[in-house]
Amino acid sequence: MDLTRPIAPDPYALLPRVPSFTLVSDDVADGAPLADQHSDAGDVSPHLRWEDIPAGTRSFVVNCFDPDAPTPAGYWHWTVFDLPATITTLATGAGQPDGARLPLPALQARHDGGGAGYTGAAPPPGDRAHRYVFAVHALDVESLGLTPEATPTAVAFNTLFHTIGRAVLTPTFQR
């Protein structure tokens, strides 16, 4: 593994700027290492809670992206969309493959490994620490009109046109 690869930019830096709001977690902290349960050793999505959301928010998209994955497109670990605006917390383990711990009508797109739900951090052994960007996007629509068969990239693309605010929390993981 070539450990001299340049560090990928913030995946949201080149998108239109939107107001920020607060994202916190009982399980992860900005810049701190993820616990093993949030890696592929456990595949347990972390607790996330957000507040100070923008006026006019009608739904949320929550996703986790590794911009440091050794691919040209990074790696999507989790994408939840059509999350009602009344929901401002996802419990630890909400990203189960069957979606049973998500409130209706929220849906999950498949992660880049092809499965449903949250898939944990899994950087190649010996690679530098990877960033796992957990983002909550406040949207001005109740639904993106997509199905669970939509790719995470398709969800992100459609999210772009409706985002009125974004909160980000970026822990790391290394083997």
C-alpha cells in the first residue's frame, strides 16, 4: 500500500456553502479514533444527535463517507434519507441492515460494499488513519423521491439541490 497518497479534500468543501448546525455523539468525537464496534469488527452505527437546525427543514439525510479510501471516489459507509424533520437523534445501532431501528418513512441506500445499513470503518491494514465523515443534511423537502435501490452517490447528488444546512462530525480509524 502506498502510504504517500495525498490526503483527499473535505468532501463538502467544493459544494455550495450552507449554514452549519450542531452534531454531537455519545459514541464518536471529531478527530478522535472510532471504537472497534464502529469498524467492520462490529458494524454498529454510532449515536448521532443534532440541534439548532435551520428554519424550513422538512427532512434529513444522514451519511457516513470515507474520503481517504483507496479509490478515486472514496467509500460510502451509510446513507439514510427521507428522515422526518421531527427526528433529531439516531440511537447507537440505528443503522441495522433491516432498517428496523429507523423511524418511518426513513430509508437506507446500500453502502459501497453492496449491503444495506451501516458498514463499519475498514481501512487497509498499514494505511494511514482514515477520516469517517458523518454528515447530517437538513433538506427543504419531505422526500427525495428515491428508493432504497438508489446509490449513495445518487442520494448525495439529489441532496445537493435541497440542502439548507449541514452538520459534520469526523472521527478517524486506522488498523
